[in-house]
Amino acid sequence: MRLWAHEATRILGDRLIHNEDRMWMLTAVKDCVRAPFSSNFDTVFSHLDTDKNGKVETLNEFRGLLFGDIFTQFGMPERTYEEIKDKNQLQKAADDSLHQYNNLSDKPMNLVLFNYAIEHLLRVRRIVAQSGGHGLLVGVGGSGRQSITRLASLMGDFDTF
């Protein structure tokens, strides 16, 4: 159910630009977990409850639902797509990937991978891994779109051109 919720959020939720629409998405995911699966959303997603009130009710809490293959080393043919619960381990894996990129690339990048940048890295990595995957990255100059894409591509053993 957590994987389904993550994928639904990536496919539809990432296209939403207003917080009201994102809250609608969270409510829709809650309803879908509750009705057909007969499960308690707050129990299934309890690890996302940052304020420890027994409920996952904010967008910031739900943003903590992350899946990816960032823990697999570069060059491995089989990449495990798994839920990421440990944010410290995620930060270390992202920093290690950037360090590896800088060692392999003729254009090293001096980046600070903060939480939001890592979330985007996981999103772009997911897009690049899909056959025919595509995305439109929108942002001001210098926001890191190209750098994150280069890092995500190398993590998946793709060449950028």
C-alpha cells in the first residue's frame, strides 16, 4: 500500500501546484487505503507521523514517503527499488553518490544536497529509469535542475548529452 501511495503521488501528485490540490490528493490516498484495502491509513503510514499525534495529516509528513534505488551502488545491473525510512542513511547515500559522480566526471559539481534536493534527485532518478520516461523540470536559473539530472543519470549508468 505504501508503494502504491508513493507511485500515485509521483504520477499525479507531482503535477499539482497548489497546496489545496495536494491536500485533496492526500485525502484521496487516505480514502483509497481505507475503502478497498480495509486498512487504517494512519497505522500503515505511522512511520511518517513526525509530530507523534497518531495521525499523518500534513503534507510535510506525507512528503516523507520515499522510495528509490539510491542505496544500490553505481554499475549494478539489478537495482533494488525500496522504501527509504532512514533519512540519515538517505543523506549519506546521496552524498556518497555525489562524491562518486565527482570522482568519475570531468565536470565535478559543488552541491549541497539538502532534503528537498534529495527528494528531487529521487524523483528525477525514477523518471530516468523508466523506459520512455520524461519530465519537465521548472525553476529559476541556478536552482540545480541540470545538476540533479546529471547526478540521477549517472546513478542509473546513463550518459547525458
